[in-house]
Amino acid sequence: MRGLLVVAALAATPALAQDRVVVAGSALCEVVAALGQVDRVVGRDTTCMYPEVFAGLPDVGYLRALSPEGLLSLDPDLILADVDAGPPATMDLVAASAVPVVRIAADFTEAGVIARIEGVAEALGVDPSPLVGSVTEGFATLAEARAAADHPRVLFILSAAGGRVMAAGQGTAAQGILTLAGAQNVLDGFEGYRPLTDEAIAAAAPDAILMMDRSGDHALDDAAILAHPALGLTPAAQNGRIVRMDGALLLGFGPRTPEAALALIRALEG
């Protein structure tokens, strides 16, 4: 079962209708919708914002701050959750209940997207072939565009609260989408997300800066980038090569990933 971690085995309840499903994880919601199974969903976590149909469903809380009561109060037949769902104590308690729980792993590659689709489809007992076929076609189109792209060196900024730049290294969704878009992550000396010093930013000298399109304390507008003592001196800032994209689209690694990577290629070239 590629990409699928079963916490409470579905095979133990073969007659289960699974018509009351709670989904925790934005990419999983997108997969469920793309498989045409939204009518079976009775609840979702706060991160499930696309497609808009999920907005009208009961909200069980934030993905990493779920409660057993919130998940079980909707009387689900199945809980479908991202591996990042938590806290661990909540997921352990829910897994020990009578409700089957399926955790779907994330791998920020083309194969990982397909495996995630297949894992969700298997949990729901539906055929993934039509969706896998269309997403595979999208990746083929993306490959052609990637081959013709100019492969810029990119700095992905996760947040900049208080002027502190938190950027993406290896093993991240940001690294994955940059790779799919044929771009190079300027930070390759560490895993995960890490705050950068001004010296590290200057040494990275990115051709482009990529961020999620967001507001609030974590946002960083063009004026703030230019005013930053290190970011403002980078080739990216000096040339106005600053790209913002919807976070769920950019980093979700669901069925829209080929579309996201293709949009990123075009935005970086623009």
C-alpha cells in the first residue's frame, strides 16, 4: 500500500459503509474531492479550504492541535488523516477507539503525489485510475515546460515575523515544488526550515524569492524586502523577481501539484 499507513486496520471491518468520513489535511481533502467523494465527508480540519464545498462542513480544529472529542463527536465511520495530524496523544487515543484511522504519508515528489492519491482511494474503496491518469498527464506537460525553463536559484521564505527570515532547506515541500519547477533551492546545507542570518542570505544571493501569499505577522511585502539589510541587496530584490503563490496550491502536493509547479515556472520567468 504505497503512501498508506494504517493505524486501525480497515480490513478488520470489511462490512463498514464508511459513509461518515472525517478528513484532516488540506491535500487529503483535495484528493477526496477530486475522487468525487465529498458527499461522504462529515467533518474536516481547519486547513481544508479547497475546494470551497468543505467550508460548509463542521470544523474539527487545526491539523496539529486536534482533540479526540472533536474528531469523534461527528460519529465517523473513518478518520482519514495526514501524517502531520496531531498532537500524538490525540491520534493515539483516536486510534485506540473503535473508529478506523488511516494516516496518509507525504512525499514531495511526483511519485509521492500519485501514492497519496492511491492511498486515499484505497481507504475509501474507490478506483483511483481516472484521477491518477489525469494527474500523470499533468506531470507530463509539466516535464516539457520544466525542460525549457531557465532553472533559477530560488530562496523560499516561509515567514518573516519580526524581520526574522525563516527559509526552506532540503526535505521540505518547498524544496519539492522547486525541484518540480526546475528551480534550484539556494539552501542545501540543512534539512527543514531554519532562520537565516543576514550573512547567510547575502551569501545565498538568490535569483528569485518565493513566498506564500499571506497576510499578518508572517507576511513580507516588496517594500519590506527592499528595506531588509540583506534581502534588499540580493539579485532577486534588485531585479524585482519576487513571487507569491497560494500556500495550499504551492505546498499541498495533492492533485493540483502539476498545475502549481507549472504556474511557478511561469511566475519565475515573468
